Amino acid sequence: MSLIWLIPVLLFPKKAKIISGVIGLVLWSSSLITLGYFCIYKQEFSQSVLFIIFESNTAESSEFIAQYFKWWMLLVFAGHTFIAFSLWKRIEPIELSTKYAVIFSLLIFTFSIGLPTYKDFVIKDKSWPDSMDKLQLRMEPAEPWQLVMGYIQYRKQLANMNALLEQNDSLPPLSGLKQKNGDLPSTLLLVIGESTNRNHMSLYGYNRETSPNLKKIKGELAVFKKVVSPRPYTIEALEQVLTFADQENPDLVMTKPSLMNMMKQAGYKTYWITNQQTLTKRNTMLTTFSKQMDIQKYMNNSRAQNSREYDENVFGPLEEALKDIAKHKFIVIHLLGTHMKYDYRYPPEFEKFKDAKDLPSHFTEMQISTINSYDNAVLYNDFVVNKLLTMIKDKNERSLMVYFSDHGEDVYDTPPHDMLGRNEGKPTAAMYTVPFIVWQSEKWQASRRLDLSKFLNRPYSTSHFIHTWADLVGLDFSEFDASKSIVNESFKEKPLLVGDPKVKGQLRELKQ
Ligand SMILES: [Zn+2]
């Protein structure tokens, strides 16, 4: 992509100095921003950064610069500028016949833009907008496209999100919504994990000690043993988990109020704290959900999902939220959990599993290393979830916490042990089996005794979670369906449907 800038210099060799100077100035000034960002965060610039910058007010931005600007960054900028400038000073016209200049220019254009676009649009038969999206994606890492594409993507996803929010605003509220336990104060914490298969947690019987913290307090937890997710992908799963939509009624996502709407309607002050990316094309729906809340804290600015970002990012914002004096608080925490790339999910001190110990002998060296990384990520996730629980427990309030993972993950778990990750087209149980844990504080139990121990073996899909949540926190309304709440006496076992509901004939029982 950067080679493209050679084309004008090749075609107009006599003006090489001035052309390269002008192009250089543009690239240099945009690179200063992304270089500065890299100095602070050790990360590439992205549309998520722009989203966060435009979301926070200017006072915060100047505080931000004061806090992060370090004197050595001036040296980095000076070095960066000096190298570019001294290269430019040495530029001389390229001695090339016009014929070769044109041929080289065409070659550069063909290989950077022409061929990839032809491949997407003609050979792979993608739509024109999709082909252009792909092209933008390839351009993004190069200057000055990081800024330009970041901004274009930001505007585009923002427009999509605002349209979704407008639609959500126009929905009629839930009818007859009331709090069953009167007006008692309550702090509710909903922790949504990521890509964690419960069968890799020692809390659920895994033979490696991957959840020592939660196991220690097992007696305080209701650990549900047969909960599954409806879809193996974050957005698709959470669209059902956080709304009235389910596998049989996928369209209710946008036509009925969400769980977030419900909590606001019930008078809660609502918080959304996330360590997931925000305004990427994939995550627009999630960001829309977050915007249905009162306060948002976006802790992840990465351009790529596969970048290093630890979940301890959320501790600070949670501490702040817990200090809020609002009588009714509802806090959603969205973790990166054990999402690929597993190595990037935990700090070095959590690298506990390093060899083939406690693993069956059929795994290859490569597989063992991947499983070890995953188990280390599960171990770190145990630390994070336990820490969140400790934070809310220490407040000694009337509080409740629910933790589950959005979906599972197959880390060579299913025979013949060659599947890594998730694939809805070739589903395995490991992609759907999730941890599901409820914790209730002493004060909570004193005012609302809920004996969950008899419900732990119920087969349940998180697609009906909104009913369980309403039941747990004591909300009633006409749309509430007790048969879909895992903690209700009137619960009815339903088929655990998996597959894409929009593809005809793909829905099936997980057991199959
Ligand atoms: Zn996910």
C-alpha cells in the first residue's frame, strides 16, 4: 500500500523532490498521531480509539494528554522526523524511460489494488461494498489510511448504531413492570465471560487446577452444571441472551425491549464496563446495547481482536461504579475472557501450565502448547471473576452477581481432537458448554431467600436468560415467562436448540 506513493514520483521524475516532499508531509503528520498513540498504548490506532476520543469530553482529553505525555516521546518524534527528513534530502530523480516508469506504476497499482479487488469482486463473487471493505481493511495498517479509514469506519458504524438506538427508543416499555421486593437497595453485577468452556474449569471437575479461587468459595456459589449457549459466536449469542429473542424468535432483538431497557425501566442506574472492542463492524450491536445504559466505560482500544488486553482493565471502573450512591445499581461487565489468542489473555505470572502434565498422550506438541495457553487463560479468568466477586462482596450490600460465558470453545476437546475454536457449521458440544454461576450476598439472602441448589442440574439455554435474570432480581411484568427461568418452580425443560435460526433446517437439538 505504501508503494503507491512511488507512482507520481515515477511518472514525473523531474518533480521528484517536490512531490515526495508534499506526500512526505502528509504521511509524516498523520504518522505522528499514530506513533504517539503507539508510544502510549503499544498498540495500533483504530476506529475504536476515535470512538472513545469523541465519546469522552474535551476536559478528559486534555487530562489524558497530560497524564500520558512523556518527555521521551519528544525524542521519538524527533528521531522519526530526522530519519524521514534526511532520506528526503537525498532523493534524486529516478532515471527511467517513460515506458518503464509506466510499466512499474501499473505493476504497483495492479498488485496493491487491482488484483486483490479483482479476486474479491470477480473470482470470490463478493458484492462491491464487501470488496471495498476488504480493500479498506488491507489499507488500514499503512499511513495515512489508519486515520482516514479509522474515521470512515467510525462514521459508518456510528450511523448504523444510531439507527439501531433510534429503533430501540421507539419501542413501547414492558407492561406492568414491578419490583417484587419493594424498594430495597440493590447492587446487581452481571459478568459476561468470553469463549470459556466450563469443562476446562476445575470448578466443574477439570483435572488441572484452573479455577482455584472459585473452587475455594464453592459453598457460596450456585454452580449450574448443564447450561449451554444457543450460538457459538459473541454477537449472535448475546443478541439472544440480553433480549427476548431466542432460537425460535430471532427477530425479537430489535422489536422488544432488551434486558438493559428493562433494568432502566425498573429504576436502576445502569453501567456498562467492557474490555471488548467497541465500534468495529462486528461489535456495533454490542456497542448499541452498551448505549442503552446510563454510563459506559470502554477499556479496549485495539484494532485487532487478537491483541493483548488483560481483563483487570475493568477493576478500576467497577470500583468507581460501586462507589456510586445510587440506591439501585445494575452493572454489566463484559470480559475478553479466554478469547483467542489465548497467550494474549493473561500476564506472565499466570503461566502455570507449561508441559504435557495431566494431558492425554494423543496430543501433538503444538496442540499441547495451545491447550496450555488456554488453561492459563482460564486460570487468569478465575482470578478476574473471583476478584470482581470479592469487590462486590466487600461492599457488604444487598447484592447479587451472575457470571456466565457467552459461548464455549473447542480446544481439541472433541474426538478426533483436531478442532480448535468454534464453527457453527460443524458444531461440537464444547463450543456451547458454558459456566453459569450465581452468587447472592448475605443481605440479599436475608431479604429474598432463594434456594438455588435444587435447580443446578436443569438443562438450560442462555437464550432465555432474560427470564432467569428478571426472576433472580425480583422483577415481574406481563412478558415474563416462568417456564423459561432456570430458578423458577414452574421451569419447563426445553430442547437446547443450536445452529443459525436464519438458515432453514439448521436448528437442531444440541444432544444430536
Ligand atoms: Zn464470544
